[in-house]
Amino acid sequence: MAQDRPTAAELLSAIADLLREEVTPVLDKVEPRLGFQMRVAVNSLAILEREARLGPAADRREHERLVKLLGRDASLDDLNRELARQLRAGERDERDTALMAHLEATIADKIAIANPKWR
Amino acid sequence: MTVHTASEADQVAGVLASAAARYFGGPAVIEGLSRESGGASRQTWSFDAVAGGERHGLILRRDPPTTGKASDRSATALDRATEFRVLKAAFKAGVRAPEVLFELMPQDGLGEAFVMRRIGGTAIARKLLRDPPYEKARGLIAGQLGEILARVHAVELGSLPALVRREAADHIAGLRRALDALSQPQPVFELALSWLDRRKPAPIERALLVHGDYRTGNYLADESGVTAILDWEGAHLGDPVEDLGWLCVKSWRFGAVDKPAGGFGSREELWRAYEKAGGAKVDPARAHWWEVFGTVRWGIICHQQAWRHLGGAVKSMELASIGRRAVETEVDLLQLLKEKI
């Protein structure tokens, strides 16, 4: 059953805003070590907000690409396990353009969630 | 995790007073003792010892006795006693490193620990890279890091304690074992490790002292530049170019991405200073190999840090969150593997 609004992303972003704008400045004055920890936490909440918004579609795309690349269907984890095995065994390498296109797309989706500012 | 009971600080102060008295040869008063940073198992304490009318600014490096709980220490890290000897040899050879003074004894009850002189400066990359007081230093640090590293690599092997020899193949095997210990498959790291495996540099003729964690964040600097190289627990014997590659890993530029040498200069600037100070001529392809290697290594360390929390060795949101930084190195690796060197 669908949950009522706010969505997970909306609620996470409201929590992050409160902690960033109101709680962190107070902590910085009272207990700088906790102020630092709070910044880390706020950053993690922002990751979760993006994950709630973008994660399901990214996982779906990754799964579709892997099925095509490996020519069989299984869970996302199993398919990645098989791909990792092939890469360690040297059965595929960076000269495989379909492989590289898949990895580029997967990592682009991952970094868009974990740290979109990374360059 | 910097929380400690008053009794722990009292115990440490008491032990330091008698150890300092032994070393300085007279009664010593301990003042301003405070715990600086580090996890539960690797502690750094700052204090002054006043002995014979003189004040000494000192640092205690300490691994408390293990409690039998799963250790969160890296299997390849040096123990404190070996780190003490490496630091001693490096300092004697003229490396800008803290001067170590004395070790504590088992009966002191503080675990493995030693005391060294405190050196001025900050290790915080964000400050060094952006704050006004360090503007002049920013132009000097890349060259200084090259010079100092040449000195590290010139340390006489006979002056060092027994150290493990680790070369390219050992490192690759070690990282593959580390990947196997993680719960999730990692295609990009597997790809990069196979790439590295196929292009391993020729074995080195003579293994040298490798610092093992030579990067921005692990040295102190002030307005005049680098004052001391810290964090020697990754020291081993191996290919000196390993340190040059690690320093240039993008994660250690802390946002100054167009300055590969730790965020402060170009690779060429770093290599030129290194060669001028007596380091062997740097082969760019070999340095690139070690930079790719270092990028994989940091990515896997991110996962291992998260696993210290996930596996239950320590409870830390900060460590857990590092797991989500690993993908930064995957972005960098896909970029690096495309470069033609």
C-alpha cells in the first residue's frame, strides 16, 4: 500500500534541512566534535534522499543491462557476482565496449546518488 | 569516539609522569594532557612534560591493550614498536619526521605506546588548500614533498627493523583477498585489478623503504610548508614509485583536482623535486600504474572502513558513511583506464 505524503525523499530532505540549518550551528558552539559528526550525518541523509528518488530506476536499468550483457537472467547481486568473476578471470576486459558502456552507465548512476559533485 | 573517562586520562598522566622521569633523568610534571584523534584502538595524546626546568611539547602514540573484541586494526599495519624504530631511522637519516624519544614498557600498562616530540602545523587538507595563512606554503608543498620523499627512499635499510617486502604482485593479491572478504561483488575494482595484473611493472632491483601512506592529510604543514611526515604504520620495503603514485590519487587532492601532487602541484613538479633531491628518475608509465593501483586501494579501503562498523568491530556512523565514498574511486578508475600513457 502506498504511503501518504511526504514521500521518503521529501521527509529525508526536511530532516536534513532542519539538522543542517538549525541543529549543526548549535552543536558547533557547544560540542564541535558532534558538530562534525552531524555534518557527516546530514551528508548521508542527502545521499539517502537521492537514493530514495533515483535508486529504484537506476537498479532497474543496471539489471536490464546486465541481463543483456551476460545473456541470462538472475538477481542483480548474482549477475554482478558473475560479472566480477569474469573480470577477475580475464574473460572480459576494458577492450569490451559493451562492458565498458555498462560500467560507465552504472557508475554514473551510483555517483549521481553518492556524490553528484564529484569530478 | 574521543570520549574517555577521567580515570583513563588520570592513568595515562600517571604513567607518563614516571616514564618521562625515567627518560629525562629527574622528576617530571605532566601538563595539558588531551586526547587528539583517532579511533578506539589507535590513540594520539598531546601533553607537555616539565622536567629539569624545561618544557617539552610531546605526543603519545598508543594502542591500548586489546579487550578481546574483534580488532579493527589493519592486518598490514606496523605495531607501535616497529613504527618507533622506523621513525627513529628516518629522523636520523634527515627525513622531516617527528623525533621519537622513548617507548613505554609493558608493565606501564598502557599497551603498545611511544612518545615523540610535538611539531607545529596542521594536517587538515581543507585548511592547507584554502585558508589565507597558507597561501605561500601552497606554492612550496609539492616540491617539498618530492624532496622529503627522496630522503625517505634513501634511508639505509640496515638502520631499519625487519619490514615486510611488498611489491606489485603482492599488493594485487592482497587487494583481491580484501575484495573476497567484502559481501558485495565489485566489477570495477575487479576490472582495474586485472588491468594492473596484466601491466605489472618490471620487478625492482633493490627494494627501498616505502612510507606506504604518503599523502595530503598525513603530514603537518605551516606557513612555510611541510613540517613533518606522519603516519608511518604502513611502512614496508618495495617499489619507491608506490609512494609517488599514492600521493597523486585524486582523493588526496581534496577538490583541487587539477593539481595531482596532493592538491598542490603537477606530477612533473613533484618528480623533478624528487629527482633533484637524489630520487631515481621517475618513469611516467610506472608512476601511472601506481596511481591506478592507489585509486583501487583507496576504494577498497573505503569498503573496509565501512566494514569495521558493519562487521561490529566498532560502532561508527562516520566509518559506515565512508563506504559510500568508494564509488568516487570507481569514477576515477574508469577515467584513468582510458588514459594513454
